[in-house]
Amino acid sequence: MTAVTMSSIRFARLATVIGLVARLPALLILGLSLTLSATASAAEGDGYREVETDVESPEGKVLVQEFFWYGCPHCYHLEAEIEPWLEDLADDVVFERRALALGQHWLPLTQAFYAAQALDAVEETHAAVFDAIHRNDRKLADTESIADFYAEQGVDREGFLDAYNGFAVNNQIRKTGQIAEDAGMQGVPSILVDGRYLVTGRLAGGNARMVEVVDELIDRVRDEQE
């Protein structure tokens, strides 16, 4: 076989691969990019990994962001650690919840969180959504069932749907997805400290240890700010 023929075969094979990649679903491409981002991240520490994002803590504060999905049982169980931790939160720590959609079927509940946030209804509904799904086996998988549930919690149904389908909610979903991609997140729950330190259950060895690692990283950021 001549060199020209071999080159032609190689080119044909490359074209085939490119064609297959072009037909991959968008979410699969996102999954591949997240995996690559994770591989390229800095070395892991004791329960965390150093990452690079555009997130910065407010001046003189330490920003802690929890990334979750209501349908995730691990996120549900982490709440038992987060809630008491929040009760003793220092004044210089800013805590922020961010619902993350890593798949198309994650979107409805992710939109629900940001719609509730836009209506200042997260505090009254957050635990209720988790309990409905994981304790009461309630199916909240589409817009109508979700809107009905929030209405039962006292949230105006029409106002909820307006927010649910609004630009602000979509913008928050995109923003959260970008942070997650930059940080190389591959699942939830994940906690990001100061936009630089990623804590996961796998890295920390469990939910309780996640919170401990977060506290240690908060102290580190404080020392760096002095």
C-alpha cells in the first residue's frame, strides 16, 4: 500500500471521528468538557482540590457556595450537616446556594430553585422540596407538578411560573453552569470556597468531613486576607 493511500485512509478515519463528535448531544459534550477540566485542575489537597474560576469573595468576606440538585439524595443528606453549620456561621462568611443542572432532566427542579429565589421564597420552601422528593416520594419532574407544589407552600402560582420561565432564572442557570465547568465539577453536592477550593464528598470522605474541610479552608482564606 502506498503512502498516499495510507494518508487517505487516515484522513477518512479522522473525518469519521469528527463526524461522530459533531453528532454528540450537547449535554454529552458538556460532560466531556467537565471531565477534561477536572483532569486539568490543580493538585488535590486534604479533602479539596484547587481550581480556577472567575468567582471572588466580597472584600473582607469569605464566599462559600453549595452546588446541589433537589433530586440528589446525597444533597438531601448533606442538609443535615449544612443547617446546623449555618446557625453558627461567622459574620465574615457569605453562604450561597446554587442549583446546578448537569443534565436535561435536572432543569425543572433547578429552574424551581431560582424561581423561588427570585420571589424570596427559598427559606420557606427549600427543605420542603427536599422532603417531598426524598421522604414522601413525590414526583416533581415537570412544570405543572412543581408549580402545584410551590403553590401548596404558599407561593403565588402565577408569579412562580412567570419567574420560572423568565430570563433571570435562565441567566442564573447559565452562570452556575459556567462556574461548575470552570471548577471541573463532576457531580453534586459540591462546595466551592472563595472560588478557588472545591470540596466534594469523594475528596473529603463523607458529608460531615465536607463541612470540616470547608471550615479549614475558610480559616485559610482569612489568613491570606490578613
